[in-house]
Amino acid sequence: MSIATESRSRSFGRLRSGPPRSRPRGRRRNADDYASIWIHLIALGVIAVALLPIVWMIIASISPPTELLARPLRWIPRDPDFSRYKDVFTGAADSPAGAFRRAMLNSLIVAAGTVTLSLVVGILGGYAFARLRFAGRRVTLLVFLSTYMLPPISLVIPLYLILVRLQLLDSVIGLIVVYSSFCTPFVLWTLSGYFAGIPVDLEEAARLDGCSRLGVLWRIILPLSKPGIFSAILFATLLCWDEFLYALIFTNSAHAKTIPVAIADFSAKFSTDFGLVCVGGLLAAIPPVVVALAFQRFVVSGLMAGAVKG
């Protein structure tokens, strides 16, 4: 009886005390809040470090030479000078500022030609590597990718001799050929991985309806591969736009020089106009930024598919 009475008293005590109380979460919430604050502070610090050089380029581009060399450093120029921008757009053609305009046009032509050529080869080759089964398919794709991994300086002499034989030295077409040699493997690898992630059933259904293989590629594969294609266009454009070594070695005259070489020409033998260099850098950054903003929503999905598949 004593055992039964004791169990009843325990049950009655539990009923009076109600359901078990949950542990307070105030400490955990505070820890989460602090973590979120630290993450935002770190992100702001990274953004500040990334944007500080650009801010300084803007300030230097409108600062007189005396203020750029003044000590202590002046972040806000007293007398802003916009004459450098005027020289770039209206200067004589034989001046370094006038040659920069021609270099901008050359860079646009080289980037457009290289991306177009690399994209055509990358789409056709990537589809072949993704769908066709032949001996050495994987090894051949790795060989193409390995050419992209070679140091650029090791290819200077062979490429120079090839351009001399083809009479393409110091020409825009020669730069397009050279840039395509290292942009095409990247585009080929990216698109082959993306094409491999598209279901084969869609192609088989189109083939049953009488569509050819090229028709399937044009009507089915390419519309579904926009993220991969746009990410390949973006990174191929950046590779061509920022390349300096080949453009410096394979070009001599103003009618073939690209933007990086034209900015390097702003440095004279005994003096350098750092403000003019900053103007050239700011103007050269506009086209890549426009391309990146236009294709940014396709970049992540395209790279993830190209990296996981294939």
C-alpha cells in the first residue's frame, strides 16, 4: 500500500506542476545575433578592401600631379582636374591618350572575335564530348584542358614563330588566334560538363520526331544551356580583356595594341602620369563590369554544373 500511495502522490505532484518547462533560449539567440553582427562586419571589411583601390583610382584620376605626390596624402583634391578625360576622348591620334582610344577598339574586336571563335568550337566540341562515345574521349578532353594549364611564358616562342610564318604578327587577327588557343579549352571544358547534365531523353524524343543531331543541338540543347553559355562568355571575355604578356610581345604598332599595353605606354622614360594611368584603368574596367552585370545571374549555375558534371 505504501508503494501505491507513493506513486499516486508523485503523479499528483506532476499534474500540479504542469508540463515540463523548456530551457530558456535567450543565450542561444544572443550568440546567433552576435554571429550575424560579426559576419556583416567582416563582409563590410572585405567590401571596403576591394573597393578602396577603385576609390583611390577615381580620386587620382582627377587630382593634379602635385597633389598626388604631396605629403601627407590628400584624399580629396582641392582643385579637381578633368583634363585627362578630355585628352583621352579628344587628344591627338599620335599621343598616348589618343592611342588609348584605338586600343579600346582593338580590345573590343579581339574579345568579340576570340569569344565567338571559342564559343563555336566549344559548343560543337563540348556536345561531341558529352554525347558521343569514342575511344580516348576522356583523355582527349584532359589534353585540351592541360593546354590551358601551361604557363603563358612557356608558349611565347612557339606562338611567335607560328605568327611569323602565318604573317599575323602585329595584327588583331593574330591576337585572336593566340587568345583562342587558351580560351577554347576553358569554354570546351565548361560546356561539355553542362551538356552532360542535360537529360538524354529530351534528345531522344526530338530524334524520334525527325530532328537531326544538329537540329537537336540548336533547338533543344542550346536553349537549355544558357547559364553555361553565358558564364563561358563572361570568363572568356575577362581572359581576353586583361591579357598583357602576349599583347605586349606580339604587337608593336598602335593599330594592334590592346588596352593593357596602351596603359603601360602611359609610363614615360623619366616620368609617369599616374592620373592618366588611373583614367585608363577606370575606362578599361567599364566593359567587363557591364558584361558581368548582364550575365551575373547565369554564372553560378553555369560554373556549378560545369564543375560537378563531366
